[in-house]
Amino acid sequence: MILATAAALLAASPGPANNAAAYLVIDKPLHRNLNGIAIDYDGNDRLKVRSRSRLLDLGALAPAQLSVSPTRQYLAHGFGNGSGQIYDVQIFSLTTGRRVSVSGFKQRVLSFARSRRTCRARLSQISFLVERWTSAHALQIGTEDWTRRPGCGHLHRKWTLNVR
């Protein structure tokens, strides 16, 4: 199961030696350095991400997972809606401060879901979870149909998202 609950995130939170990801849990402030990028979370909904040239002031949308690309150019923000699950992703350029569009990627996943006549998935029922950076500009994303509808099991798979 890909959906990450707040309790699982808290239990799996990496120690100081693991810089792969930071996990934001409601009511648990976090201040740490993630691959050279400063992450400041107030435990509520304010998230500040500082790189050498940018300060991003974002809504945390906790529970959430943050990861920074190996070259420190991109921030991947997997987030939820307070339900205790991470189900969506947004990408930010740390050099420009702008959001990188992932809508084309999501539409490809939706088209794949609907390629089987038995799966009538909607985008809102597909979970997207960042698993890891595979290169400076590519992420491995896991997907699944969180409603567990019959016929949509093929959505439980891994994808590569290129952010360039």
C-alpha cells in the first residue's frame, strides 16, 4: 500500500544521517537541512524552504513528504489534506521559485488507468507518492487507486517523472 499515514511517517522519519526526505506531521514542528536546503515547518501549515538564492513560503499541506533533487534544483512536495494520507505531489524549482507543471504526467497516468475498460478512475482517486530521485531531473513516483475499486489494480505501479 502506497498511502502514507501520519503515524507511519512519524515512525519512519529519518534520523540526521538520512538526508533523503523530510516528513511533516501536524503538530510536530521540524527544522532541518535536507541536501543543503533549509526546511522550516511550524507544525501547522507554514513551510519555508531556503536555498542559496530563494525563499519559498508554502502551505505545508501536512502530512507531507519533502525531498530535494541531488543537484538542489528541485523540491518535490508530496502532500495530503489533513486526512492522514499523502496522495498528491507538486514540484518546485529552487532556482526560479516557480512550480513545475506535473499536469501532463498526471493526465498520462489517468489515460493509463482508463486504458482498461473496467477502470473508470478519476484523477482525484489516484494517489501519487514520491519514492526517490533517480537522477538530477527525474523522480520515481508510485501510484495506486486509493478507493481500491475492482478493475483498477493496474494503477499500483511505479513511474518516472522528468521535471525538465
